[in-house]
Amino acid sequence: MTNRSLPAVGVLLVAVALTAGCGSDDADRPSAAPSASSLPTQEATALPDAPLPSAVPSGPAGSAATPGQPAAPPAPPQGPTERRPASQPPVVLPARPAGAPGAQQVVDAFRAAGLKVPHPKDRSVDCGPDGLGLGCSEIVATDAVTVYVFPDETSASDIAETWGGQSYRRGAVVLNYLEAKTPAADRPRYEKALNSLR
């Protein structure tokens, strides 16, 4: 078959299909069954034993129920999913060295020496990863000075170097003046009070 004869074959197939669909007359054949649309209205509605169409109940997985078996009860409607906040484990801070004073003890020593330590706040939670993440053991902040206690002298020394001239270190304790309102002339008195602690 050549390419030129392909259109002719297509036209021939269309003509045969049209002749088969339009040329036959079902009314002339005695075996042709009457269609539902050709029956009178009364006969169409009064057909014996004709089941009425109905919705087939479906099971929980969307499959049709088997005749003779009860359909599964419908699933109760589900409300919105309740989201509970994930509980965070408590932050465990490293312990301060055995010989180092606690941050509150240092603040008490400042007060005993007549130094100002207004509005003291325990901010030790800021030592952990959710705060400053410095890895310290304790922090007590006042408006005059902030007292940090570290788990070892190496960590304390590293931080004191980072803060440069705005801090003072003795052992594992670091005094931070960065956010303080303490005059530079008064800082030696705080440092002396820290040094007096054993």
C-alpha cells in the first residue's frame, strides 16, 4: 500500500461506518426489541420484576457491600487534629567547680562591701543553648555588674578575653561590665570584693 492510497482507504472506512449505522432499520426486523423510549409511559413504569436503581452502600474502604451482609456503620466524623507542643527536656547546666563561689554568693559579697547591686536577676537559664549558649554554670545580672561562673577556668578565660577590657576574671568567675552602669573608677572595688572570697 502506498502513501497515496491511505486517504482513499480512510474515506472508504468512514463511508462503510455511516452506511452500517444509518442504513439499517430496526423496525423492519421482527427480532429487534423495542427500546425503553418507544414504550408507552404506563408500560415503562409497570414492568414486572424490574428492580429500582439504588445507591450501593460502600464499606469503610470504599468497596461495595456484599448482598446479604449488613453494611458497615459509617465512620464518625473526625474533628481537627489536636497538636500538643513537644515538651522540651530541661536544660542541664554544667556544675561550677568545687572551689568557685556561686554567682549569688559574689553578689552578696558586693552588697556586704557596700557596693551597689541593684535589681539582681538569676539568668542562669541563659547559659544553655536556648539563651546565650556560653556554656556557663550560673549568671546573676545586676544593673551594676553581671557575674558569670563557668565550669572551668579555661572557659572563663576564653570569655574574659572575648570581652576584653570590659571584664575581670578570677578563677572560674567573670565580672562583665558591658551592660553595666558602673563607672570605671568603681570597678576595682568590685574586683577587690571578688578577690576576698575564698
